[in-house]
Amino acid sequence: MSEEVILRFNKVDFEYEHKKPILHQASFSIRQGAKFTLMGQNGAGKSTIFSLIKGKLKADSGMISVTGNASIGIANQVISRADYPLTLEEYFAKAFNSIPGDLKSRIAKVMDAVNLEIPFERIIGELSGGQQARILLAYALIQNPDVLLLDEPTNNLDRAGIDHLIGFLLSYSKTVLVISHDADFLNLFTEGVIYLNNFNHETEMYVGDYYSVVDEIKARVDREEKLNAQLEKKIRDRKDKVNFFANKGGKMRQLAKKLKEETKVMEENKVEVRKEDKVIRNFNIPAQDITGTIVNLTKIKIIADHQPIIKKVDIELKRRSRMLIVGPNGIGKSTLLRNLLAQKEDGLIISPDVVVGYYSQDFASLDFDQKVFDSLKEASLNSTDEQVIRSVAAKFLLTSDLMDKLISALSEGQKGLLSLARLVLMKPGLLILDEPTNHINFRHLPIIIEALNSYDGALMMVSHMPEFVEKIEFNQQLDLSKL
């Protein structure tokens, strides 16, 4: 592997218009052909770093250098809604300033690389989340970049898709920088971590597999906290002595002055322990008081060979029903949930007056032009109790400075936490969750699992994260591939 540095940040500062710092003196370098993870809490600025690398944003100070004008390709977290009406061919054409004559051949090559076969005339918005995830990667690859940026590439992918992506990355010879909350996925190919500290907005660089780095960061935090505790004890002891000697006069007063100066130095030496590893607080999703049948399914549409097929079923969900919907990418899992929610197809019935809480994999249930506080207030049926709304928001790390922000300005992880906060305020009788772990920091998952297991309403879920699914107390499973 070449030792040449292909990407370097040197003392980079960046902040948005609202004057909230995102990066301060951020410095790191990546060698050609290396594979690194960009790690940090939701909203810390990971996607901002990608935008700076791509040149979509400009640093306030410092230098970002790409050796030899190396090309940059990025696989974003989600396909823009503006691109939903495009055909597959039209979408890939956007990757070029001048459309090449062999575009179809290039599309076929990158589609093969991501293990996806779809007719070129298919509409982007009609594809499943897993299919869109693979297309995002193919869109980056068709540009043949020297540096590949992957933003949550495993979101919506089934196990086969994740395994194929891992194999691809292990054999990929070019430079890769990945943002992901899938720890197992990262641990299989990453060789180091660039850690974005959300407290001081600096970057730290670690070498090693992902789990080793996580342990190293935790050990460092533990050392910092232990050092602070020791210093705090000494500071309290010195202050007591200062107060005692200050009242004695003469040399005692001089000693008090000396101790006071030493105490000030100790306080300055206290380490500002990082706050990135905050997790959401324990929460409950109150269930609507409802009896009898909540959901009744008699006909389900699945997709086989890109064609819809109607299958007859006899499924009933009541309180405490927990259904996991499984099947390969593209078979129609998310479509089933959306059609059930819309109540526009025969055979998919939600009983009248049932309040439905919907977590959409692409956050389609959120109005991106709405302010965060207004979205929460809407979910609570426009409750006027502002203190309750803000208290729920705080459980999900949605702090007061975010309340007046437009949802469009949130990171994808913060949108996910907002979606969960809305479910708490809705008090739903039915939860429809489509990939609820997308964009969510893995440290939050145990708390989410506990909340879902204690929920008293009916639950329907699609998720491709085995370590999450196996801890949910499902009592029904619908395998669309076996209908």
C-alpha cells in the first residue's frame, strides 16, 4: 500500500451561520488506499466533514488538501426526494457533466458491483430502501473516484446486501472513509478511526480495528474522569486550608495566598471530559387505550421479478401483538407498511380511531419545512404544555438550541431521534416501524429495545439489524418470501 497521504485536514475551523462551532483546529491525514471510519455522536458534524471534502462547503480557516487533485465520490445516506421521479438511467446520468456514450454499459458494471439487477426504466422512488441504498453506492462508483465517501451505507440493506458490501470493501483498492453506526460492519474492514469530539470540536486519530478503538476511547474517558476526581478532591482540600489560613494573619496569610494560586493551577489542569458518548434517557411509549382487533390483513402485495403479485393471508393484530416482517430487499416490506398506513388498498385494514405512530426509513413522516418544536407539538395533538414537550425532547438529546431549527437542518441521526420523540408524544395504539435503527447511534439501541418491549400496543416492524431484532419480544413473524 502506498504511504502517500491522499487527504489531509490541517487546523480546519468551520461553523454554520448560526455561529455554532462544528470543527475547531481539526487535523488528520489519510494514506492512499486506507480504509477509515469517521466516528462521533449524532449531529457532531460527520456529514459536514464529507461536504468539506467534496467542496460543497468551504472551511472558515485552515487547509483541506487532496493530493494530485484526486477525485472524490460520495454515497449519501438517502436519495434526494427531488430525484424520485427519475428513471434509473436518468439518475445515473446526473453523475456526469457530459453524458458518456457508454452510459448503459457503465451502469451495468456498477450495478453488478453492488449485486443489484433492475431494469433501467424503473423509477427511483418506486424502489425499496435496500435497493436505493445499493444504488447510492453504485452512483458513487460510476464516477470512479480515488476517494470513496460512504455515509451510512448499510442502512436498509438485508444481510446478503451487507455481506456483499463487506466483500466489496475488503477487495477495493482505493481510499475509503465511512460513516456508520453499524459496529459489526465497521469492525470487519476498518483500519482506523477519525474521532470527532463533539465537546471541543477537534478530531482525534486512532489506528486499529473498530472495537479496539472504541475500547481505547472509553479507557481514555475513564482516565480523564479519574484524574478529575483526584484533582477535585485536592482542590476541595486546598480551599479548606485557604479559608483556614487566610484568617490567621502573618505568614499564615502568605501561605493561604500560595495555596490559592496552586488551587487555581489545579482547576486549570482539570480535563474537559468529552460528552460525545451521551445516550438517550430511558423512555416509555404510552399506548392508546384500545381493545379488540387493531390490524387485519387479508391480502398482501409482494414483488417478484419486478412484478406485483397478490397473496391471500389471514392475520390479526391486537394489543401486545408484535410482528416482525422479513424478506429480501425489494420484495415489498416497506411498501406493505406504507400501504397499510395509507388505508387505500383492500385487505389492509387498521381499525377506526386507532392512533398510528409511524417511523419511516426515509423520514417521510416528517415535514422538513417544520420547526422541531412545532413537529413535537403536532405529535402531542397540539398540547399547550410546553414543559412536557421539552422534557420529552431532552430525553432524546434534542436540546433547547434545536427547538427553533427546521427539521431539514438536522442530521439524519437527529431526525431519527425526533421521530422517536414524536412516538412518545403520540400515545399510539399501533406502532409501524420501518428500519428504526437507521442513523441511530448503537449506544442508544438497548434503551430503544427496552421501550419497545414494554410498549402495550400493537407493533409491526421491518429491520435488517439482527442484534436489534433478536432482543425484541416478537410473537408473530411474516416472511413475505414464503407467501
